[in-house]
Amino acid sequence: MTDSVVEGVGQGRRRCVSTEAAPAMTIDREQDSGEPTGVERVGPGPVGGADEAYRRGFRDGFDDGRETGDDKDSDEDDKSEDEEDGDDGDKDDDGEEKPPLYKRPLFWIILIVVAAVLIIGGTLFWLHKRQYQSTDDAFVDTHVVRLAAQVSGQLTGVAAADNRHVEAGALLATIEADATQASVEQAKAQALQADAQIEQSQAQVVSARAQRAQAVDTARDPEAQAAKAQADLARYLKLRQLDAAAVAGTQIDQARQQAASAEAQAAAARKNIANADAQIAVAQKQVKAARAQKAGAEAQIASAGVTFKHLDIRAPVSGQVVNRSVNIGSYVQAGSQLMAIVPDAMWVTANFKETQITLMRLGQPVDIQVDAFPAVHFHGHVDSIQRGAGQAFALLPPQNATGNYVKVVQRVPVRILFDGRDGGPDPRRYAIGPGMSVVPTVKVR
């Protein structure tokens, strides 16, 4: 006969184990507290020690490897309870269920504080940002002075001033002066020759004037004789008209001959005077020509003096010497570039978008940040705004009247001057030169 033993496990659960060795079935019932309340005997079975042994073996579990359906159901119940215990992980120590995160007051306090900080911070940032206009399309600019030789010759001296600052008037190079010196000496000789010609021409003028005076004196007697002969001839002719026998014909002929001879002598005297006047004019012209030659010689001397000045190549402005391409002994032609100077006066050419210059005015303060010196903030101000976008001055300006048109925001060059002497950093103390990238920020409000 097969007996069955049933023992309560846990709260309100039972486990049944079937065994052939047990002569009777023992049922152990427990209350909800887990303590055994008694043993109910079903059918015949051992009592006393045997019953106690069965109960002890039932508690420890039989290793017979057999399970009933109730055992499987109890295992599944245990798993479900374990899962339920896991779902109850949000419960506090007192066993009460915790509320969700979004229902907790601390969550809403933190959320409101974060939102307020973001809104206030964004508003302040916008209020600050709208006061400024900035662009990264900006560069340091200046008028680079390129030095070239004005005369041809060999360089006899070149200053070692590469990448060094020089003051205006500093000697940078010297060209050989032998050929220029010879030109100067030749011009001086021509000037002396012109002086001699001037003196000679002036002497000729004086001589011509003396000859004219002598001719005038010489012409007085022929003029008087010619006048007397004409008067005698006129008187003879008048007497003949009154009385034909009063004057002989031979007398009239003789008077006419004398008048003609005297007139010829007077004419010759007048020609001598004219020749003297012509000689005076020629002598005066020779004086002018000699003076012109002297002026030409003096001009050559002055030109040679200018050439002498051009032999010494000096810095026209203060700045840094760059791009030197010659050395001592180099032969240079007139117009060939020798070196360049970056002046101390520099500015920033910033190409702002046309929509950024709406509130931009002359004199507005500018904060300038050079990429080479990001930790230094230079001060400046708006000096001028170009009237017209950059593309209007291009070599080939766009023709918007042809083809499809795509609107592109244009850029307008704005010149910004450094204010290094107003208490800010002096750009001359930093290695700043044309072409370097900068980021200017203009305060427009």
C-alpha cells in the first residue's frame, strides 16, 4: 500500500511526497505564522519514533528524485513571488511603494531652476551679442613701400637690416658714384665754357655798339654835303625858271652830280650804321646763347647732384625692412626693386557682410584679436566704410543681367585703425604685418 505524506511549506502551501516505504500518510498543517499546529494521521501509519522520523525526513527533503505536480506548481509560485519581489524594488524600507520621479517635488524644483537659468542666460547672451558685429574675413593691411634703384650702377654698400626696424632717412644701400662724378665734372667744365662765351659775346656787343657810334659820326659829313648839294641844285633850278640866261646849263648839271654823289656817300654812311646795329644784335644773341649753355651746364650739375642723392638709398618712412633681394657687389638697373619696408602705420581691412553694417558708424570702438596673439586684445576704431561691395571693383565685375541670378550676400570693406596709444597694447611691439588674419568685433550699440 502506498502512503502519502503531506507537509505544509511556507504560508498556505503544501508539498506532497509519495513513498512506498511509508506505511501511512502523515499530514502536517501549519498556520499562517509558519508554526506547526499538529499532525493529522490519515490511514494506518507509524506512530511515535517512526512518525517523527517521517516528519524529519519530510522537512529535510527526500532524495528520491520524484516530484509531484504540486511541487512544480509551488516552484513556479516561488519564481513568480521572486519576480514580484523584484518589482517591489521601488519600495522603501517601511514597505511603502515609492512615487515616480516626475511626481517628486525635488524633480520639479531642479527642472524649474535649470529652465530659469537657461532662459535668463540665453536672454542675457542675446542682449550682449546684439551689441556687437564680428567677422573672421579680416586681415592686417598697409601700404608696403617698395624701394627701387633710380640710377644704374654697382652696389658698394648694403645695410644689414633684414627684418629690422629702421627710422625714416636711414641709409640702406649705396651705388657706386664714379660715373656720376665724371658727369658732374663734365657739366662743370661746360658751365665754365659757357661763362667764357658769355664774356666774349658781351665784349662783341660793346664793340658793335662802338662801331655803330663811329658810323653815326662818320655819316654826319656825307649827310651834310648831300643836303647842301640838294639845296644848290634846287636854287639853280629856281633861278633858271625865273631867267633862263641867269644860270648856265653846265652849272645845273654839275650841281646835280654833286647832289647825287653826296647822297651816295650819305647812304653808305647809313648802311654802316645799320651794319653796326646788326653786329650789336648778333653779339647780344651770342650772349643769350652762352647764357643758355651755362644754364644747361648748371642743370647738368644739378641733375648730377640729384643723381648723387639717388646713389644713397634711404628709408622714406619708418618701418621694418623686408624682402631684401640684393647684396654688396650686385649690379642694379634703374627701376629694379631692392627691398621693401612695412610701415609702422597699419590698419585692419575687415570685409563685413552688407547686413552687418546697418548700425556701423565711423568712430565706433573695435576689439581686435590677432590669430597670432590670441591672448592679446588690441583696441581700435572704425575709420571708414567703403562705398560699394568688393565685387564692384573686380577685374571682371559680374553681369547679373545675364543667365540665372542667385542672390549672394556681398561683403563691404571696412577700415579699422589701431589705437595703440590710448592705453591699449601697441601693435608696433608685436610681430604684426600685412596679410595676417584677425577677428575684429565692432560695438554697434
